[in-house]
Amino acid sequence: MTDKRKAFVAIAALVATVGTAQVSAAPKPKLDLKPATLRFSWWGGDSRHQATLAAIDAFMKRYPQIKIEGEYSGYEGYEAKLTTQIASVTCPDIMQVTAARVKEIQAQSKAPVFVDFSAYPKLIDLSGFDKSFLGQWGTLNKQVIGLPTGLNSYNFVFNKKLCDAAGISISKQWTYEDLVVEGSKVNKAFPGEYFFSMSTDQTAHLLHNYMRQYAGDQLAKDDYTIGVSKDIIAKAFAYYRRLLDEKVLEPLERSSLYEDASKNPKWIAGKQGMALAWASTVGLLKNDNVQLVAATFPIEPKAKGTGTVINPTQSFTVYAKSKNIEAAVAFLDFLYNDEEAVRILNTQRSVPPVEKARKILADNRLLDPLVQGMVDMSLKKSDVPLTVKIENPEVRKVYFDIIEQVGYGKLKPDAAADQLTVRLSALLSDLKKSEAAK
């Protein structure tokens, strides 16, 4: 073991013991595993490396006949290296993979790249995963080929202090009409102030959520078509203008100066009532002037879907051509389901996807109740994942450009819908031709 690895493991083991005295880590009965040497690759920062190496050491103490070699790095270059390894049949036994790519990699390969975990019920317990979430993100042709490493949800986060002061009710599930009616109370009670602010990226999320609920589909589909009618797109842009015109949303001239609400002086001073946030970064919104209460995005009474976004951080996979599949699967079961491993890994890959693991962290005050609440409520209302195409950088550029023109009053909603439909259709057609040519 290198000096750096020894330091990583010692620090992580020390951190893992803090605040966990009341939990008794009763290990599962030992499995009869054959001697094996496994390669395990992942990316991340030093704190993730420290925790993962400590978890590896804990497993190897339990199973001395198993040796696990960590291959860890930052994210830059990781995907390219993985692609090369798949092509040259030199993959590690266990791999951390971008969650959105797991099914894509398997579907595009002539031979299986990843193991079907459901084929090993005696080695790994999958019952703690949310079935719908695992189906969306890790299952292809009824085979569970990827296990999400963590959960991350996108939510509304209210500042209860200001909401109470303005007479805003936040105790129920809001509709988009509620956002206007309740949100306008801030400017009325405190002239010159606004209920919330949004970056262009956040506006794109909000409007896409709105469109999905009315259309029951997504703006850019993976078959290179547009899944939302021009009328619904225009309706979404009209709603955006209404938020601005009725002084619910801070004007772009002011909000565009800051990346997000956490940097906005109005939020910092406790003068805004709501922000949009990922569970993984909601801590940035905390300060002495706000009291945070989480909620899901608004849901329309006759919505064709919730539009609620909850994503995995990454996924763990096992290489289908590994000579030590059983040992690799058993190791991942340890990471997900063993109390010792759960405490060591903590939230290094965001909120654990296994219910038992979340409870262990929560009981030991290692999981922020706000973060846990955001993830739990979103899991209950989650919609189908965002398409790969809506996340495409070129698609986002077109979408963002038109959002900004509407926000600054340079395009009316109907004209914006026309432009977006034309430009997006042409772009998706070009992307389809480009992919076909590869």
C-alpha cells in the first residue's frame, strides 16, 4: 500500500467513526468466495478516493482472499479511457460509469459489456433500491446492468422566514398558478423585492417541467424529434413572461449578474422567498437569514406527467468478461448494504440510493434532513428521466438563446415558439445525420 493510500485510508476511517457510536454494525454472514484479484476504477476528488479506499480495505479485512486494486483519478479523460478499454477488452472488473451512458454502452455493443446483477440474488440484495428508479436508470431488456451510486433531485426550496412575513402558504403541493398568486405577494408586501430569481439554466428546467406536464413528452426526444407542440411551447414562454410581468421573478437585468440564488445579495439578505436547487448543492443556500423548507416543482391538476427530475450521480457496473464476477458482485453488495461501508462512504457519491443506507446515515446525523427530504419527496413523484438530446450542448445553446430573448422582451412568446421549433428541428436533423455517419 502506498503512503498516499495509507493516509487516505486512515483519514477516511477516522471520519467514518464520528457520530456513529449508537449503530451496531453487524456484518452479514460471510460468503464462500474464491480467491481473486479485482480491478476497480472510479473518478472523483480526494475525499471520495479516501472513503472508497477505506471501504475497499474494510472488505478485504472481511475477505482476506480477495484483493482489490483501486484505479482512481479525476473525471478528465476517464470516459475516453473507459471507451478504449471496452474496445480493447481490458476493462476493470468493477467500473464507475456515467449513469446516462450505461444502457447506451450496452445497447451499442454486439456482446454484453456489463453483468446482469439480477442473476446473482444470493450475492447482492437489490431490494433497497427504488424499483422505478432502478428500472429507469439501470435496467435494459429486463437486465439490471447498472446500480446508481447516489440520488440527486431538483427541487423548489422555500425561505420560510420571508414566506411567513409575506403571507405565503407553502404547506401544500403548488400548481403553476399558485407560483404566480403566492409569489406575487412578496412584491406587494415589500415593494422592489421579488419572490425568486433564476439563471438561464434554471429557467430552462422550469419551463421544460411546465412543457412536460402539458405535453406528456419532452422538448427534444432521443429519436431526434420535438415532443412538444408549438402551442405548448408558446404557452410556456407566455407563462415565463407572466412571472416577470407580475413581479414574481426578479428581472434578468438584476438576476443575470449572479450564477444562482446562493450568490444573489437579495437571497443572502433573506429578501427572496424561494430558490431552485439540486439536493447535492442545497447547502450553498444556507445562511442565518433564511429558513429552508423543500418542495417539489409545481404540478398541474391535469398534468400528463410530473416532470420531476431525480438523477443518479453515477452507476457501478461489473464487466461481463471479468474472470471474478462473483467476487465483484459481492463487493458491490458490501458497498451498498453493509453498515460499515455505508458509514465509511457516507455521501461521497451523494445520497445513498438504498433505503437502509439512508436510514443509517440519518439515524447517525450524517445525512442533512433537508437533503434527505428533497430526495425522498422527489422519488415519490419522479417522472421519466430527461432525454440525452435535451442535455445536448448544442440543443441547450439554442434553447437558452431563445429563453434569454423572451426574458429581455426581444421576442414575444408566439414568435419565440416559432423560432425554437424551426431552429431545434433543423439542429436535431443535423445531429441525426451526424450520428448516422459515424
